[in-house]
Amino acid sequence: MLSGFRDLGVGVGLRPKHYNAFLTQKTQCVSWVEVISENYMNWNLPSKGYRPLNILEKVRSRYDVILHGVSLNIGSTDRVNMNYLKSLKDLIDKIEPAWVSDHLCWTGVQGENYHDLLPLPYTEEVLNLVVSKLHQVQDFLGQRILIENPSTYLQFKNSEMSEIEFLNLLTQNADCGLLLDINNVYVNSRNHSFNPLEYLKALPKDYVCQIHLAGHSNRGTHLIDTHDAPICDEVWELYRWSVSHFKNVSTMVERDDNIPEWEELQSEILKIAQIRKQENEQVLNINSSKEVC
């Protein structure tokens, strides 16, 4: 794993519905939380941003925090938005997160934010653009960031390489880490007809520094990454394999709609902890057997 990205254990996306649980009790198995960066940045909430920031600072006193952005717009032909980046750096200085992440996508053009994670064609020109902008972002922030593999619903005819080839070249050339969203891999495998396990095997193993697990919506002809349902069995199985392959990587549950009560969400958190524990015990048993031999 890249330096600077230690295993934090099991985490969850912190949402307002569960603020009270994190402020009044020590949640079982959760050692860190991830928040949407823009919800706590002054650029988005100039007049009412202080209440959620105050809550985040209180949560930060008890848990590690990761900042997960949705508006870096790294794939757009627009230049890097320095006002956005300065606001992000200000939040980083206040919260001191374990690290920062965003998405491999574009979210707007000509200064307009479309508030959606839009797909990229996988060409050498786009690769060079994203790598160049990532170098600028990381130099300004003074740290590596993680980039998340996208969920997509179309493919570009002019793509010159596969998504997995693009991710391998991107992480190596930009010297950034990969936030592996296993639900996105499964959604894309159904939408674009490929083997999700072969996809995971081809990832740049040393660059995988965090894992997302989430649910999705099944529309019959395609799946949509909606984060509004429990994690499905197929994603759990892919995660089990990933734990044995990537070893101890910080893993969390994302839930952004139909958010359940804390007790229900915590059951998925406990399942992550159980899978990690089983894999660690298996490794210990293998090592013990080797020592005996």
C-alpha cells in the first residue's frame, strides 16, 4: 500500500441522521468516518456551514475522518478550480483528515457544476489531462489523494483502452492512490458485461488504499449506483475475495438514500469486521502451519 494510507479498520459514511449516535455513544466496530467534503466547505455553505463543521470537529475528536469530494471535476477540460481547492485546503487544515479522495469523472464545464459524476472516454489525451490536473491538486494540497473508480452507464466508441488499463496508468503516472468501490465494479460488470473478479485481479494492487461497499438499484436492463439499499450478496462475495487479495484495507459502508436507523446500518458494519477478522485468522493459521513445518 502507498505510504500515508494505513489501515484504519472499518468505517461508515457519516450522515446527519446518525450524528447523535456518533456524538453520544461509542459505535461498535467503527473506528473512522467519511464525509462529503463539500458539505463542510465554505464555498458551498458560506452562511450556514458552521453548524455541520462544528459537529464534524466534535466527531473528529473521537474518530479518524476521511474527506470524500464530489466536485473536484478532475476529468473536465476546465482548469482546476482554485477557489474550490483553497476551500478544501482550509477544511483539511481544520479537520486534519487521514486523507482526501474524489472521483474519476467530470462534474461540469465552463464553470457550471452539473452535480453528477459523469463518465470519461479512456483515451491517452484524457489520461494526460487527468494526470496533469492530479499533479497540480496534490502539489497544492501537499499530499497524495485517492481517486475512486466510477459507476458508468455508457461507454465511449473512441476509448483507446479499457477502464482497468486507464486506472493502472493513472495511479502510476499521477502517483495517486485508488479508492476501490466494489459496488461500482459490480454495477459496471452487469451494465457492460464483464467479469468483476477478473477486473479486481487486474487492479494495481499496491495502489488500493480504501474500499467502498454500497447497495444499488436494479432496473432490469441495468443497475444504478444509488446507495439506497443494503449491500447485495454478490458484492459481499467480491469483498471477501478482495480482503484475501488486498489484505487489510480501510473499508466502509456508503448509504445516501433510504437511510436506515443506526442499528440496521451497523449490522453491515459488523459483517465487514467479521469478514476482516476471518481473513486475518486464516492468515495467522497459515503462518503458524509454516512455522511448525
